[in-house]
Amino acid sequence: MATITPQEAFEYHRRGRPGKIEVTATKPLETQRDLSLAYSPGVAEVVLEVERSPEAAYEYTSKANLVAVISNGTAILGLGNRGALASKPVMEGKGVLFKKFADVDVFDIEVDTTDPDALVQVVKSIAPTFGGINLEDIKAPECFYVEEALKAALDIPVFHDDQHGTAIISGAALLNALELTGKPAGRIKVVVSGAGASAIASAEFYVRLGVSRENIRLVDTKGVIYAGRTENMNPVKARFAAETGERTLADAVRGADVFLGLSVADILTPDMVKTMAERPLIFAMANPNPEIRYELAKEVRPDAIVGTGRSDYPNQINNVLGFPFIFRGALDVRARAINDEMKIAAAQALAALAHEDVPDSVLYAYGMEAIKFGESYLLPKPLDPRVLLWEAPAVAEAAMKSGVARKSIDLGEYREQLAQRQGQGQRVRRFIINKAKASPKRIVFGEGEEPKIIRASALVEEEGIGSPVLLGRPEVIEERVKSLGLRYSPRVIDPGSDDALREKYAHAYFELRQRKGVTLPRAREHVREPNVFGLMMVKMGEAEIFLSGLTYEYPEVIRPALQIFHTRQGISHVTGVYLLIIRDRVYLFTDATVNIDPTAEDLAEIACLAADFAQELDITPRVAMLSFSNFGSVQHPLPQKVQKAVALVKRRKPDLQVDGEMQADAAVSPKLIEERFPFSAVKDANVLVFPDLQSGNVAYKLLRHLGGAQIIGPILLGMGAPVHVLQAGDHVDEIVSIAAVAVMDANSR
């Protein structure tokens, strides 16, 4: 873990606007009428409606998405009682995690009292503002009383994350670790080092997961909590007083299957670890230094499965995998509480997600080439965007089934709504995938042995986008599926060994190309190539779509495709378009792929194809024909070519919003074009037609690498069949997106 200096921390919190949060208006406030609706007099109608029907607060105010993060500062991180004000930086940090990971809004509230009854009264008094209450950094045992009192008094979720967050995340890790070791939960011995809020709650949660209470040993600073002990006891600890002669941590650990550390650094010695049961589970979560160092635990017990609270070791048990998504699910069904059923559902969802293939975006975020379920990967990574899509629906479903939800939701629709919360890029991607799922097709992947293709095809099948066919050697693909940890049995065809199919395709290919210098023996050679074999599968009606290009140069895919299928009827040229998502805006860039130096007629056709594709995406096209000149400002053959193209487009599509020639800044700046060129038919372009391939290619690549644009493409338009070209370096999710676009393409024909 990289060392953070005090100066770095101070500078981070001080720079710009101090702190980490702000309030942002969600409604327009530009006119007098806007102000009258936001405040007086218009707001009075909403006041009266909420008085008549308190549930209306969920519809008309921020209550439905607002959580209070509340602390009195009596147990701040590992720093102890530092007071209410000193807890504010932590509570702000909690707030930004809520927003970042689950789009939940937060007010942090620091209450200056150590009296638990006074704290309860304050929270009860402010509760009407919120859809949920997250208690934080309140010391034990008062935290148990505060939470229980508020749960009894309020009809919104109350959740003490220090208790339940650790319990849920470590519980998910426990479920997967027990699966790997084959040990039944009801027969394992668990030692919990520590007796604070998180330790007690984790022990209770493990009981809910099937661990026998009699097999749990709670160990505090005075030793094992045993039946009859009186020193340093309270009613909460007494629930785990065991009938045992064990008195020390060393006694308790002997023969134990699980060590759960929520105490202090280095308390678990190597000698103790040696006495644990076969294949022990060690969750050492003291921060920043665990109860035993990861390396030391693995050195003395190589068979151990080890997790910590640190991000620089495998199996980080991190509460951020819990609270944002648990509250997201609870808020969205307007739950009255977060009950045990919802907590168990959260743990089970996390455990299940760890079995799934890990997206490239997560691998790159953590600088890893591969991650798969196993002893070093029990839990999803915190930056995995799928956690929201798995955990929140599981929590919402459990709330509905257990009767604490005020509102019922369709879980399929809900997952789509959650994906849309992750930004415009995800919204566009989900739109394309959903459109493809309406009528899935057979998709041939020419590079079936490539790990990225195998992973992408598994997702294509899982999402219901299509039925994948992988070209390659079955034994190689089978081994790679296994090494990737996928539960997937793809259909595989080997062009090199399927003699009957290859001979059939060779004759068909010969018929197509015999007047282009191709003999039958040469046709037999050609169809051994995956890029010809796969195309012939589509030609012969044995698949609808062909995808290739991850390991090929662009012409190696597009040339045989054009030879076999030509262009679409009525189309002269194939063109390529990219979807770019920049700051929640969607743009189509064309052509940055195929046509090097298009004529005016070519540019007109390119513009029309791109506009038609935009409409398929439910985007109203506003087409700007780009140049280095604005509406005749430069007299030169290059902008004049673009002017001619604009005229041709207007003749072909008189209802299309199109104009030019114009410079790129004018095309995307409504204010600039309104000030300087108010006559333009396009004020805010979303389809940008570049004058040649060179400029388009440079533009999209600069935006990708310097501007942080999300990109889907290239998407081929005008091809005689649904054939699309992947790019070297495409991520798995980009391959899936192109597959979905290809299905849309097939369905549009």
C-alpha cells in the first residue's frame, strides 16, 4: 500500500473548494418561473400534498435517494474518541463513496454528544428528511443500544456499518472459502479476535449463515469469553460465553477452522497459526497492520486462505462492497428496515459474483492480467461496476420477499435502471444490448482461441445477445475455458479438421470467385482461413453474423467480406462509424475507418448512412459536415467538396438536420454557432462527418486517449451482410458491444 503523507492528505482536502462534497440542484434555476416553482409560491402545493400523504415525500423531494451518515466521533477509524467535529472528514468520505459507487446522496451529520439517549433523540428528530440512516464510528457497547432504539422507533432503514458492513463482506468471503475447502458451516470452529461492534455483529451474522453459536469463541483483551466470566463483560458479549476450558487466544485457535481478526496488529503468532485445522481461513482485518501479516501466514501455513482489510493483498475485505449497494436496494423499494434477509442476500450476491468472469476494466484498474475465483479471489473488487447490478437487486428482492418494502419493482427493469445510473456510456450500451436481445442471432467469432473472444462470447450467450460459434481447435478452446474459470460450453468448429463442411464451403466459394482467378484447389486453401470459413458460414445461411479482427489487420477481414458479400443494395461504399461518449454526450464520428479520400458523393453517402444508424439508436441525428472552413470562409477545393456533399445530402434527405461546411468547434458549440452563424440548420451536432479518413482517425484516437472518451466501434455501415471488424486491443466489453451492434444490424435487414 502506497504511503500517504500528512501533507498529501491536507492538500487533497484543502484544494479548490474545501472538503469533499457539495449540494447540486437537480432542477433548472435559470428563470423567474423556475425560482417560483422551486420555492415560493409553487412549492406550497407540494407542502400541502406531503401533509395529506406523507408517502408523497418520496415522489416530490430528495428523501427517496437521501441517506444521513451520522456519528458522534467516539470511535473514529482506529483513532478512538476524537469528538464529533473531528469525525466530519470521515463522514464526508463516507458520503462520496455512497455517491461514487451507488449514486446515493448523503448529508453527513456530526452530533456533539456522548449520551446515547441524546443521540437517539437527535436522529429521531431529523429522520423525516431521509430515506435511510447510516450510523458510523459510534463506540461499543453504546452503538448496539443506539441502533436497536432507532430501529424500533423509525420506519426507514437504520444500519450501523461498522457492525454489519464487516459482517456481510467477511460473510461473503466465508461462504466462498467454505466452498473451496468443502467444510460445512455447521461444523467449523470460528475464533473471533476482538469484541467490539464489528466483531459481535460478524459473529452473529456467521450464526445466520449456518455456523453453530457453540462453535464460536469470542476473545477480547481479557481472553476467551467463557460461561461464568465476570471481568469486563456486558450483555452483548455474554451471548457468546462458551462452555469451554479455553482461556487464551492460543487455546482458542488450536484446531480452529476460521480466525476472524478485528482487534490489533500482530496478535496472531506463527506458532498459533501452525495449530489451526487443515486449510484454515484467516481473515486478519486490523488496519493498517493486520493481526498477522499475509506473507507470514502463508509462509507458516501454505494451505491457508488469507484475507485482510488491505488493498495490496488478495481478498481485501472492504466495507465499500456493502453499504452503498445495500442502501441503494433498500431505498429503491422504500424499505422500512434493513433486515437479516437483506444482509444475507447481499453476502450471497457478492459470493456469487466472485465466480463470474472479471471485466477488463477491473483488470486494468488493478494492474492485473487475469483474476478468477479461487483462494486469492474470494470477493469482487471494489471497482467492479457489476457489484451495483448484482447486490442492489438482491437486497431489493429480499426486502420485497420479507415484507419490509413499501414499493414493488420489476427486477429486470430495475437492473436496467441501475445500469443507467452508471453514466451515458452504460445507457447507450444497455440500449444496444437490449435491442439485440429482442431477436438474438448466431454469431461466428473467427478468432475463437483468443481468451478475450472466449470471455466475450460467454457474455454474449449469458446476456441473450446471440448464440456464439467459435472457430478454432476444440482442445485448445476447452483448455482455455477451463483456465479462465468459466462455466461455459461453447459450440466450436475447427476449419482445419471439419473436412465435410470445408469441402462444401470450398465449392460455394469457388462458384462465387471462379471468374476472379480462384480455382477449386485455391478455394479449398482459402476456406481453411477462419476469415473466409466464417464468412462462408454466413453466406450459406448457417449463421447470421461474422466477427473478427482482434489479431488481424483491418484489410484482412474487410477484403474477403467485400469479395463475398459486396456492399448493401443501393450503397456504393462501406463506411465506418464510432460512437463516442464524452461528458454524458453521445457523438457519432464517421468515417474514421474505411474511405481514405472520399469524394463529395462518398461524403454524402457516409452522412446518410450515419444518420440512419443514429436513428436506429433512437438518437435524432444533427449532422455537421466538417472542414477547416466555416460556410465559405475559405475558398479552396477541399471545403468546396464538403459544400457539394452538403447539397447532395439535403437533396437525398430533405428532412434531415444537416449543414456545413463548418469547423469542429462550431459544430459542437451551440453558443458559438448561434453568435456567428445563426442561419445554420444545425446548432448542436451529434453526427460529425469528417472530410477524410486521416482527420477522423486522428480525432477519435486523441479523444480516446487524451479526452477520456468512451468508444464503441468501429461499426461497419453499408456492408452486404452483418460482418463487423474488431480492433487489436479491444476490451471484452467492447467486443460484446460490437456483437450486439451486429445483431441490431442483422435484425434491421
